[in-house]
Amino acid sequence: MGKAINATGIDTNSRASAYRNGAQNISSPTKIQLETENYDPGANFDNATNYRWTCPTAGKYLVTWQVVATSVAANECVAAYLYKNGSQLTVSQQCNGANSNTIYTPGTAVIDLAAGDYLEVWGAISSAASRAVATGQYRCFLDISPVA
């Protein structure tokens, strides 16, 4: 799909939003299978095979991601990784206190990307246990918007 340039010169076909809507467990670093799209006007998000967004136009992007794990045991941590081109770019982590809880682990970054770079969300639990990720639009997701 071609570019859709708005009045500020930003390619609006470069934005996308996807989330996890089906059952999935994580333990050691596991790619979150973001199989449901909110929007993807440029058809840059692969929600069927690789569960990743591929950058169509070089520039700066505001990237927001989150991993939510359920039934997290006391003293366990949940990590939400952002991977770029198959390697960890950054990570955010939230830890549970004494009670079993649902843990939300968000992350946000402004990232310089080249055309062809790709982004993925991965999640992990600090123990050897396997935990379910929460499903739905505002639970495990990846949102990308061009900013410059």
C-alpha cells in the first residue's frame, strides 16, 4: 500500500495497533501472538504468522506495548520486552508482592526505525512457572504511530 501523507508530512499508513485475543501462556521469553488488529491501514502488521509489525517508512515512531499476566504468584515478576529485528531493544518489568495477582507491564519508547525494521512484543515470568496472558484490546498489545 502506498503512502498516505497528512498535513504535517507524516505517513498515516505507517501506524498500526494489534492485541492478543486468544489463550496463550508465557514462562521464559515468549513472543506474544498478537493475532487481532485494531487498525493497520498500511497492511504492515503480520497477525497470522510472525506476529510483528514491519516499518514501511524510515522515521521516528512512538511505540507502546504491554504484557498482562494472570494468576502471578507472590514475588514473581512479569517482563514485557520490545524486540527490534529479532533482538531485545528494551524491557519493562513489574513484580508482585505477597498476593497472587494480575500484573500489568507496560512500556513506551520513541524509536528511530529504518524501512524494513520489524518490532515484536515478548513476555516472560521470573520463575519457571507458566502463566496465562490476559486477552483483549487493552491487555497484551502493540501500538505504533509515526511522530516524525
